Amino acid sequence: MLNVPLNRVEGDLEVRVEVDAGSVVDAWCTGTSFRGFENLLVGRGSLDGLVLTPRICGLCSTAHLTAAAVALDALGNIEVPANAVMGRNLALMAEHIQSDARQTFLMFAADLTSAVYRDRPLHAEAVRRYEPFRGTVVAEVLRETRKLLDIVVGFGGQWPHGSYMVPGGLTHVPSRSDIHMFRQRLGRFRAWFERRVLGCPIERWQAIRSAADLDAWLDENEAQRDGEVGFLVRFGRELGLDRIGAGHANFLSFGALPVPGRSRVHPRAGVDRFIPAGVVKGTASLPFRQEQVSEHVAHSWFHDYPGGRHPMDGETRPYATGEEGEKYSWAKAPRYGDLPAETGPLAEAILSRQPLFVDLHRTRGASVLTRQLARIVRAVELFPAMETWLDELDPDAESCRAVEDVPDGEAFGLIEAARGALGHWVKIASGRIQHYQVITPTAWNASPRDAAGVRGPIEEALIGTPVRDPTDPVELGHVVRSFDPCLVCTVHVLRRGRTVARRPAGGVP
């Protein structure tokens, strides 16, 4: 067994793989820590989820706040004013964009600097750009994303862990001068993104409709070829990242960013949300049905129940020492019906019918490179909508339809966080939280096997991955990080049950 710590992700995850003849033949994802946020909420006041759930994650706290607020909106049957809908959307979109940039250039791209690739022609350039703490792009990303987060701070007073959303809307709408500042921040970030990341205006990128168009775009001029997207595509292809990490080919989106009726924003998919909900099973697109979501615990360190349970009926009862039988993870195994499903930017792009990613999925399938490309260019779709909503946001308009009390009952809040589908399910009785269940994007992607023994998405994506150097299996890092897991990861490589070494994948911090 070769134990390989995989860093530059968030949380507590351990990935164990078995290698035979130089390729991964089996894989297991293990969540190594029990946190118990759902149990912590039981018995608390009906509004406490708005304060506590944003603390689940420091990277996507706006997403958890949004999901919690949407659930309470539904419970009270509240029609949220258009002004508040746009404000919530803007904060969530700003969080998405900064997360995508930081994950791509600070976490994923650092693996491209690995000494394993020192004989590659583009390696020296990758080191110059992405070396941790020293790369030219690293400093720029930190500077530019920090300023973009001023948009979130303008609504909530802080980031992360804000609590400025309530049932019915927002506690605060920024002033006209604040909105002007938001436009400046967004305009500056877009200009940097077009110049440094794309090497072209976003309108030129949006004209790319197929893999062939992408090749033509790369050859069109040096600015595009040498921009960060162009460089990642070229080096990624050279390293074979377009040929590994496929997974199950099932994709899931809960949908997000509701579009107010009179807004000038027009969703690509022609629905009432800018990011549509839906499911892709192989090549078939299916409507999303919330009741089809379930959680399995057959391979999780929780008390057993048969098959899967809907989150409204789910349990979070930790089981004994964590060493029993086939159980190997503190994470549950979410499923859509009986399907393990990948969620995140690639799923959103396919379900939004973005031509480039529809073509890549149809002709080449999912891969590490396609998944990461979808993440870094997601901002292209978000910029125009953000600019329109900043123009439509009115500091004098109604921003909250407050309710005196949240009624008893049950409801759910489903959105898309930066990493994909996020759901909160809640039951309220006598003004207190009786039941709370959260399914995060990484629970979907990094899930263990389900009751039928079917691997989770990351587990499946690792199958077939070549491992050139067992003492530095950087290829495994590429696959796992392309899902942007919100967990701190450790990878264990098994070679006929023998442990050979333990070191960071990629050999960099």
C-alpha cells in the first residue's frame, strides 16, 4: 500500500486506490471526520439555521445561507421581492466566481508544477505561473478575487459566514454608492479575466460552439493561446488530462439563481432560473424531481437502514468506532433514484445547453480537462447577468416581505453552490427545528458506495487512471481536484496490499 496525502482541498477526505499494471483498478472515498451540524440544529429556534449553517463551510457560506433562506421562504409560502432575489443572486454569483478562480489557479494548477513533468516542454512555464506562493498568476488571483468579494460584503457586512438573508428577502440593500462600487469591482474583475484568463472578450469565447471551434480559437492569436485558459488546455492535452477522469456520465443540477419576471436577464435554457435544474443519464436529459433524492448508509459509519432514504426521512446516527465490516466513510451516499451523479460546473454547463460543453460531452465524454475548463469559464456566463442585475437593483425598492413567525411544517431549499447541487431539508414543529438534513455537492461527488455496491462519482472517475510513479501519483491529484472537493484529502495507493511510501501527491504543498 502506498499512502499519498493529497492536499490543497478543504475538509477531511481520504481516497484509497488499488493499482494493478500501472493503472487504478479500484477506489474508495472516505470522509474521515464526523461533524454533526444536522444534529446540532435539532431543538433550536426555527431561524437558527440562518446563523449556523453558513458556518458549515468557510468557502461556500453564502450558498448555505441561501439554501437555508430558500427553505424558510417555501415553508412560509413567501413571495420574495424581485429586489431581494437579485441581491441574493449577486452575492451567490460573486462567491462562485472567486471560488472558481482560486480553486483553478491555487489548488488544481499547482499539480502542473510537479517535478514528474519536468521533461515536458511547457513545465517551466507552468512553474513560472502556478508555483505555490511564487507563481505570477497566484498573486494576481488572490488580489483580484479579494476585491470581487466586496460585493458579498456589501450585502452582508462580512464574508464568510454572513447571515443577511431572512425569510422573505434581505436584511439590507446596498446604497446607490455601494452599487456603483459593485459595478467598479465587477468591471475590474471582468477586465482582468478577459485579459489574463481568456485572452479575449467574453463575447469571443461565447462564439465557441464545439471542440473544433476551441481548436480554432487556440490557433487564432497568441493572446488566446497564451492566456490561462489556452495554456491549461494545451498543457492539459499534452499531459493526457483530456483522457482521464470520466466517471459515471450521470450529471445533476438542482438549479439556482431565480430570474424575476420583469428582468432583462434571459436564461439560456428558457426556464425561470438562470441555472436550470435537471439530470443527465448517459445521453438522456431528464427533468429533476426532488422526491427522487435519497441517501444510503450501507458503507457509511451510521446506523443501517434498508436502501436509501429521502433526506426528509433521513437519520444522522453515528455508528460505533468506524471500523465495522464494509463501512468506510463518515459521508453518506446521495443518489438520484439509483444513480450516482456528478454535480458542479460541468453538470451546469451541460444542463444549461452551453454548446461547447454539450459537444464535448457528446463527442469525448467527461474528463479532468473538460471538468476544470467548465469551472474556470463559468464566469463567462455569469458576468452579463450580474451586470444586468446590478443595473436593475433599486436601493429604494422593497427588499423584504418579513413574516412574524415561521409556520410549522416541512420544506426544502435547493440551489447550486460553487461545487454543485446543495440541498437543505427542514421540519419545524412548535417553532423549533425538529429535523434538518444537508446534502452538499461533495457528498454527491465524493460519496462512498451505495447499498447496491455502486461506486461514487470520484471513485468511478479514478478507475483506469494511469500511475506512472507510485511514489508521486500526481495523476490521482488531477482527477480528485477536478471535482473541487470541499474536503482535505489523503490518497492511499494499494499495490497488492503493500505500503511503499507516503508523500504529497504532486510533490508540492
